[in-house]
Amino acid sequence: MTSPVLDREHLARYTAGDAQLEAELFALLDQQIDSCVARLERTRDSRTWLEASHTLKGAAFGIGAMALGEACAALERARPDTALLEPLRQVAERTRAAMRAA
């Protein structure tokens, strides 16, 4: 993936550089990662797979977690298959590390 893990300029357009707001958004994305990945791990249903990947994609792109958003977009186009989740887990961990560093 060539997209940034965390696009701080994108995020700043919505937070005006407010560190407290950024921290709140990071916490929400962290929760969304846990929730959506858990749903993806459990489901074999195409609709649930699409909803979970789409939800996480929107949350990621919304705060500038571009690489995570792209990974979710790829999952949206795929059939439910837990073997496809490892790349998502990896980019989710890089995203979490970038949020902690910010």
C-alpha cells in the first residue's frame, strides 16, 4: 500500500489541530477496529462482512487512516474469508502505533 498510515493533514482539516479531539477520534477508531475485526472473524455472511468492512473503512478514511481504509475497501470487494484478515490486522496495528505516536 502506498497510502500513509495516518494522514495528519487530513485529520487536521477536521480537528483544527485540537489534540484532545484527535485523541477522542483515535480512541473511537481503536474501538471500531476491535469491533469490526471481531465481526469479520466470526461471520461467513456476505452482508455482515460487507457491513463490517464498510463501517471500518469509513471510520478509517474519516480520520485519515488511509492505509487501513484501503485495506477495508479491498475486503468490501471480497467474499467472506478469514484468511484475508491478516493484512488488515497488520495495517490495523501500524495504524494503532501511528495513533499512539501522534
